[in-house]
Amino acid sequence: MEKNLETLIAQAQQIVANSAMTHEQAMTSLASLPGQFASVLNLPDGFAEMEAEGLLCNLTEGYLPYCPRYILPDYQKLMDEGCRFLRLKPPTTLAEAILTLEIFYRHVPSVTHYPVYLGRVDKMLEPFMDSVSEAEARQQIKQFMFFLSRSIPDSYCHMNIGPEETLAGNYILDAEMELQEAIPSITMLYDEKITSDAFSEKALSCAQLCAKPSFANSPAYQAANPFPYGIASCYNALPLAGGAFTLSRVMISRIAEKAKDSNEFFEILPKAVNTLCQFMDEKIRYLVEDSHFFTTNFLVQEGFIKLENFTGMVGIVGLNECVNTLLAKDGIASRYAQSQEADDLSHKILAAMNQHLEAYHSKYCDVTGNHFLLHAQVGIAEDIGITPGIRIAIGEEPELYTHLKHECKFQKYFPSGVGEIFPFDETAKNNVGAILDIVKGSFDQGMQYFSTYSDTCDVVRVTGYLVKKSDIEKLSRGEAVGQANATWGYYASKNQHALERKTESL
Amino acid sequence: MTLPISTAAHKMATLKAPVNHIIDSSFIDGPGNRTVIFFQGCNFNCKYCHNPETINLCIHCGQCIAGCPAGALEMIRGKVVWDDRKCVDCGACYKNCAYSATPRVKESTVEAVMAHVMGNRPFIRGITVSGGECSLQRDFLVELFSQAKAAGLSTLMDSNGGLPIAWDDELMAVTDGVMLDIKETNLQVHLELAGHSNEMVLKNAVELAKRKKLTEIRTVVLADNPYSRQTVIDTGELLAPYLKDTEVIYRLIKFRPIGVRGEAERWPMPSQEQMETLKALVASKGFARVIIT
């Protein structure tokens, strides 16, 4: 892309002329344009070439950072102390608590300009349950969920519930089963020792209706991340009262294409990772030192987030294609997830990624020992022919237990997020305890994150976020829909066949 | 016809049973995710059987060999031998079998079945044995269930109740529950439908309920059939006295003309409305749930 004014105006015109965008979507797209054209960063040697070659990817964050990509505010502080900037007192009733959150969410920025983390909402609301009748509590929580579905037009916004069973958590799930909206996304922080089977089964019944909540292996995440954490955006495990400055990607499948064999791949990989890390560090330096976010934003000033709780994430996609390409170049007749050789190579690649990240020191990532974290990214529209994260390509999924065991072996490399989706047919609705058995067994074997849905529902999970199939149909006809990231779902279904994931018929 | 009822002599030798197939993950054979073992051979011969190829043991007539498109069947020393590596799972062999049997059966040891089950272990809650009729493999079941329970798995039988299983203390000690078919409460209709008396079935139902071993009752409902209606009513009456002390699911199964033979191929499916009407008839009997499937 030529970085001149004519190109910028031409792109702005395309946005303005797009009938499939709401006003708000057009506005945020226009707002992100200048950042794509900026040249305020001191790019590391070789970055521009590797990016142009498609080996590294900036994930459309632009080159003019002015706020962190993902922010996970300390909402409990809001509940306990209120907020000076927004003139909010600590809430004393359920209605006040909900209103306080609704107002505050409006002011939490992110890469999408909407909050990607809504907090452990059941825990926050539970203390107010005594003040109202059950019927009132249910009504208020349902209206809260309804409000979120219509006021935050983006399903990267993510609510956490569990691991303890709460009244509020039950009412949230009951409301979601009625509303069946794509927004917000929800994760159950699951701990077999703490989370009751009844609460888990209700969550899975909800997931069979509207593709949420997903289940996070809470003890495993806590062990990998020795600090208070939350699940934000798609399934990103990040420090609370902090978040991620940035997420950029090493396109390992393209490096495999460039390399003549696996030996050369492992020579190029550290250079690519190192260059990306230097680039991320320069973005972080600009954000922290040159932009004013970390000095003036009320979230920082009042201590809802702290600079020392932010980290950076290095994403990968297409382990499937990377392994297939390297096996072919090494003359091994096998495919990803289909042999010991393929598994050995996969382990070697992921271990190398973590080894290179461990070797890189990043000044501002105190919370994660001054290292960036590895993330299995869910892909973007441009990733044609590249499978998200470490997933097995659509159309090549093995039978259920083999698939589960594969995920159990490889999810452990990703402290900051990884996940797989296991859709079931209608039969599962009558026996969600069976899905819970699978979750328990998988988590016991090392799986980190499990998503499920029913193939007959409108709300489904596309790669890592929720969309309505009906919205995707509207977008394919050129009509605007309220949910901003339904557009990505549309492209994922068109370019990556994301809606054709194998459904388990049991 | 001689049925493979286990004997003491048989037990003395290495325990083996004819296994038709194993489903690694089933959501419909009891609570939770279960591995289901289907045994070959049945003491009933139901007109609407949806897997009639499991009824008899192969007599090695060899009629199926020519019809196998994959060359997976061979007559070796008077026996039809099935090569599961060549098999393409088309079902031509048993669809062509005039004797309601199949060559695709493996005489398996308890150890072999358990090894298979343990491969699924982290993801399943338990095992269910079905058939055919699983209780014909009584000695095998006692050993299989003992080993399964030692591995922390729950054990369920899916049975037609034709044999006196409820009074078999050794078997019941390792069986967590029985899912029992009550096909018909009218003796004459049952004889006509299943080729076997229902007397033991009904006695088993009561005794299993008393012993809190009755997990589920199943009745296959035929379209607009007054006997189906009466069976549902009678079953409710029969079990009502015990349901306050034990949780029993009543599953009303729509007859589906899938996999069936002969005249049943032309029987219609009952309507959802008929099923709901029958469900209402037993709604107040005290079943944990009445499920239409």
C-alpha cells in the first residue's frame, strides 16, 4: 500500500460508500485510517520487508498507538470505591451496581473502541442479591444483559463468571438462554473442585442455545499466569488491572513456505520473532513514553489499571499449514495431527516459539517477567488458507477423542490464550452432562479452553467470537448489522469456511 | 436355535463374548458421555428391531461373501472371516443376511474390551452394555463391570429383561443401573411382537425398582396403536408404588422405520401429538422425567 494522501482519501471514500456499515462502524473505521499511514515509529531493521512479505503481521493496529489493545479494569475497585472522573459513588443496590457498570463500560477503550472485558460480573453483583427479591434480581439482570447486547455492538466484549456458583451467575445464564444474543461473550472460569455440576450443566445448556459460555481451565490458567487474570476478547488470558499493550503475529505458515526445509525454518524463525518483538517494543515505547494515555487517562490516574500490569502478546496462526508444508519439504508423507512425526514437529515449533520469547527482554512487561506471551490467534479475514491458532483444518478433523487428545497435548504452550470449538448436534441438549464429562476429561488432560455450540442455533462461534448466522446472511446481502465484528464472521465464513466445522453426532 | 447362554464350563475357560461393535462416545445410552458395547445375540426376535443383524450368531453359510464390495470377507476352514482393515463399513453383509446375523463380530476378551474402554477413559463417565441382549453374556458382564468399576466408571445394562437379572446378586453388585425395555404389557401381543413372553420382563421391572437398580424404562410406541397406549398406562401403574424411593426415567421412543425388516418397513411413525398424549398419561406417576425421543 502506498502511504500517501490520495490512498488515504480513496480508502476513506470506500468506507463512506459502504452500505453494509452502520454510522458507528464507519466512524471507527475512519478513525483508524490515519494510524495505518503514520510513520512515527522507529521500525527495527528488516521489519518492513518481513511485514511486506507477509511473515509478520501488525493485526491492523496501525502505527500510531494511543491506547492499549486490551484493557482489563479492576471493576471490583469501582464497586468498592466508585469513580471520581465519572462521578460515580460506590453502588449500594443491585440497580445502582448495574447502572454503574453500564456507565463505566462506555469509557473503557480497546483496539475496537469497545470494552473487551466486562469483569467477573456474577461476583460483583452477588453482594447486592440480598437487597431485592429473586424476581426483581432476575428482571434487572435480564435487562442488564439486554442492554449490553444492544449497546456494545461487538462480541469481543467478554464477561467472566465462576468458578463459584452464585445466584447472579445463575440469573445471567437463565437470562442468556432466553435472550440468545451474540453479545456479550461469556467465559466460565471452571474449576472442577469448586464449580458445581449443576451450575456447569446450566452453562452447557446455555451454550447449546447460544454458543456461550466457553469453559476456561481456571487452575491451569492460574498456574500459567501467577497474577490475577481475566479472559478478554476472544479468549485472551491477561492480567487484571492491566491487559495487553499489543498483539502482533508471526506468520509461521508463510515462513515455512519461504524456507527450503525445516532446518532453514528454524533458522529464520528466531530472526522473525526477534524482529516482531522489537517492533512491539517500539510500539509500546511510543504508547508509554510519547502518547499520554498512561499519564492522563482516568483509568490509570485512579488506579483501575496500572502500567506494570500490562504485557504484550505474540500470536501465531496456521500451525496446521506450517507443519504440512515442512513435512512435505522434509519428504515426510504425513499431515498435521496425523502422526508422531507431525506431533514431534509441532512440539518443536511451539517450544521454539516460547524459547525465543523467553530469550527476549521487554522493558515494560513487568507482570510477565518482562517477556511477551504466546497466543494462539483466531485469524483475520485476510488469512485465506490459514487455520486459526493450532487448530486442525476444517474438513480434516479427526474423531472426537483423537481431536480432544490433540488439543490437550498442544494447548499448554499458550499462557495467554488458545481454544478449540466442538459443536454438537441436537442430541446433546438432552444430556449436557455428557459434554461436562468431556470438559472434565479434557481439562484433566491439559486442555486450557473449550467452546461448544449446537449446529442448529442462530448464535454460533466463528473462530473465536460469537456471531448470528442471520447477521452473516444480512451482510452477504450488503445490509448493515449492529454488531461490528459480524463483518469478520462474514469473511471467516466466506474465506475460511468457519461455519463448516465438523459437528459431533453422538 | 441354541443361544449362547453362559455356563460354568464356559467361565472356566477364558471369558469371551461376541462383540458386534463399540461406540466410543454416546450421549443417548444413559447419563453423561458413555462408551457402549454392543453384544451379538438376542433371546427376543422383535418385529421392529432396528438392528436385526445383532439377533443371531453367524452360522457361516457364506451367503454374504460375494456381496462384499471390499473383499473383506473370506471363507477359511468353514468359517466366514471378517477383515476389519479391509471393511468399508457399508453394511452389505448384514443387509444381505437372511438369518439376522452378521459376520462382523469379534469374539473378545474382557481385557480387550477394557483396553478399548480405557482409551476413552478421561472423557467418559461410564460404560453401557447393549446388544443384542447383553444379559446373555452374564459371566462376561460380571467381570467387565468389576474391572470398569475398579477404574472409576459407572456401569449400565440396556436389557430386554428376558432373563432374571434382578435377582442375580453377583451381577447386580457391579451394575449401577438397568435401562429396561417394556415393549408390551399384554402377553399375547408381546408374544407376537417379540417372540417371547413378557412375564419375566415385568417381574424384573418391579424387582429392579425395589432394588433401586432401575434407571430407565423404554417403550417403543407404534403409530395409533391401542396396545402401545395400554402399555404406557400399565407401566405407569406397575411402577408407581416404587417411584417415590427411586429415580426412574420413562423414555417413550417413537417407532422409526430405520434399519427394520419385513412388515415393519411399512409401519408409519407415530405423531408428536400421540407421543405427547401418552406422556401426559404417566405425567403424574412419579417418574423422574418422561422423555420423548
